Amino acid sequence: MSDNQTSVFVKRKRSFTLVFLGACGLFLVSAAVTGYDVIAGFESVPKAAGWMAKNFIPNAQAWSRLPNILAKLTETALVSVAVTVCAAGCAFFFSLLGTKTTKVNPWIGRTVRIIAAFFRNVPDIVWAILLLFSFGQNILTGFFALFFATFGMLTRTFIETIDEVSASCIEALRATGATFLPTVFQGILPSSLPEIVSWVLYMIETNIRSATLIGVLTATGIGAMFDLYYKRMDYSSASLVVISIVVLVVAIEMISNQIRKVIM
Amino acid sequence: MAPILEFRHVSKIYNGATRALTDVSFSVEEGEFVSVIGPSGSGKSTILRCINRLVDATRGEIIFDGHDINRADKKEIRQIRKKTGMIFQHYNLVDRLSVVENVLHGRLGHKHTLTGAAGYYTEKEKENAFQILAKLGLTEQAYKRCDELSGGQKQRVGIARSLMQEPRLILCDEPIASLDPGSSKVIMDHLSVINKNMKITCIFNLHQVDVAVKYSQRIIGITLGKIVYDGPADQLTKAQIHEIYQSNEGELITDVR
């Protein structure tokens, strides 16, 4: 082995040691500053687990609230589906103006993409907080917050799908002399429909999760219920809410995977 | 008789920088079978796409059936496209629709926007579609989805779609570049019959020089956006082929014996 090669390995080892020592130093300094006791920290883990087991396992009282929880859960899920479908409809027509392949107009296309990027990059929680001022604690606030975020996201994905999947048949239909609408309904829609449905299903899953969080803010749906039980320190009911949300999301994921398998 | 198509000093520059065509002039008589050959990127596709305005030529005049295509407005472009069928290397079908639906797409240019969007076709159009499919040997496939077909069958659907337009001219952009030799022959034979029996003018882009020579009456050789050969197919010499492809003896696949 030449000197040059040895020095490469030595260098690697040296820098590794330095990084390790640096990390240890950082930990010790920050522990000293915040007064963190490592041993006490680890000792409290079993205690915490015990407390969680005692409080978070749904008890009889929590189970008696199940019908109420399920009613709210259905409401939240249905609102999420409604939002996603509405947003998908708008996003499809908007994305037609935004694609490069339909060649509606380059300036309109650019504007559409910028608007979509704006709606997408403001998180739905932020939309909810902003809309709280105009609509108050109302189911509409959550609806519009989810609608804007979903609309931005779906417009972008639909534009990409159309550019990727439908470009070749758009060219062929244009070559036959077909105008814009026939091209959309006879070419773009049939060729990109499975992808579009798949994205809509994905957004429904995402939106049920987001709707829970937004519900905490807007005091509607299952989110409000969770918030209520949590603040009342009725932890077993709160955990039943969480469990039912998880069950619902997993069920919807499984159903949409089945649908995807059939349509693809 | 006036030619059906005439290029007069046509140039095309993409994005103000890339020269695709430089001062291209030629004319095609009604009923001719012409092949454009040349290396990749020489401007073959641009020539074809200028004819139905999928690409706008930068300079020059393209006269199709007495109209200057380059100055046509939206309505006139649609009229031109209605009369012009196009066949693509990758077939460009709507894969998820049935064969007969794809064939009927050839009528979309002739229809009102709303009836076209709704996919409403008259009984006569449907009968016509099935007759064309029978001619191309696709009767059994009529209700199959296009993604179930082989490449050769897909290309026949492409031909059927263009025939559905009742075109005066068919543009074929590398129609056999993705097909095996057997399917290639079927496709070229069908197009040859269509040209002879229905008197439809055919303009081809081809990579296969031997196929071009065998099937066409006339060959246009193009190099770096300029026409370097324009004449009968049987008079194309080996030296001229090498000039078109800017190659030396022994460098082309056609040189292998």
C-alpha cells in the first residue's frame, strides 16, 4: 500500500473520530445547560409507559361514546371526500389550461402554474388559520382550507399526468382537425383517467388525516371531539378517537389500493 | 395539373436558434408516393409537421390544394387537417379505448365541437369504420382495447383512423420504425394499396432506405435541413445515398451484404 492510499484511510478515521467527539461534546454541553439528567430520563420511561397503558386504553366509559365518535368520524370523512372531489373537478379544468401539450396559450399556462404553486405551497393548516378570520369556527372554514390545498396539489399533478400520458394522443387528435373540447373528452380524459382517479384517492386519504387536525382549529368534526376529550383529561376517550381514525384511514387505503388494481 | 402540395423556399428555425430547414422547395403531384430520407435530426419530421401545421414554418410558402398553409387562420388549419391523415411511429392511439373508438376519432375534425366531445357518431360513420377495419383485417379486434394489440395491429388502427378522415393526403412519420420486418411489410403493403386504389397521396419519413426505394416512386433526400436529392426512386445511386447520410463507403447498414 502506498503512502498516499494509507493517508486517505487515516484521514477518514480521523474525521470520523472528530465528528463523534464533537457530537458527544455537544450533548454534554446542552445537557448541562438545560439541566437534563440522563439517568432520571431513562428511569422515567417505564413509568410513562405504565401511565399510558393505564390512561390511554379505552375504558367502558370511552366505549359508550363510540356511537358519537363514529358519527363525527363519518362526517369528517364525508367532508374530506366532498372536498377532494370538488377540488379535483376544478383542478382538472384548470390543469387543461396549464399543460404545455394542449397549447392553449403560453401566458395562461404560466399563470395557471404559478397560481397552483401558490395554493399548494401554503399548508392547509395555514389556510385554516387564515380562513378562521373570515368564516369563524365553522365547517366551511375547514372545507375551504382543504379545498385550496387540494386544488393546488391536484392541479400540479394533473398537469404532469396530462403532459406525460396524453401528449401523443393529443398530437394525433389535433392532426385530425379536432378542436379543444373533443380532444379533452375523447383523448385526454380517457387516457389519463386511471392516473387521475389514483391521485384523487390518495388525496382523500391525506385529507382525512388533515381534516382531523384542521377540526381541532375550527372546532368541527372528529378533530373537535379529540380536542374536547383531551382537554377534559378524558384520555381513554381521546385515544379511542385516535384509534378509530387510524382504523378508518387504513381501511380507506386498502379500499383505494383495490380500486387502483382494478382500474390500472 | 397543379401539384397537390408545393414547398416554396421554406425555412424553419426553432426558438430562434436551431436551423431545422433551410430554403426547402419541392412539389408533390396528386397520387404520388414520396419518401423523405435522411439522417436523424435532418429535418424530416419538421417537413411533415409543417404540412398540417403541427409545426409553424418560419419562412416560405407551403401551398396545399391551392391554399397557403403558412398564412392559414385557425379555421383554415382545421380544414387542412381534416383532409390530411397522419400516421405516427408510436401509433399515438388512446390506448384505453377500443379499436373502433380510435378509428372513429378520425371523424372528430368533421364534427361539431359538442357532438365530437360527446363522442356521438352517426350510423353511417360507424358502418364506414367497420368497413375500413375489415379492409385492414381488424374485424375481430374491433371491440378490443388498443393496449391489447400488437405493434403491427396498432399501426393498422392508426391507418384506419386516418382513412376515416377521407383524406387527400396521408403523412407517415416513421410508420415502421418500431415494427418487426413482417409487420413492416403488412403496413407498407396496405399503404401502397391505399395509394394506388384510393388515389391518396402519401408522404413518408423513412429510415429504411431499401424500403423507401422499393415502395416509393420518388425519393427526397435531406441533409442538415437541405434537399440534396429529389428524383425517381430507381435512379438513386449508392453514392447519392452516402451523400444524403454524409457517410463513406462501408459505414451504412445498407452496405452490409
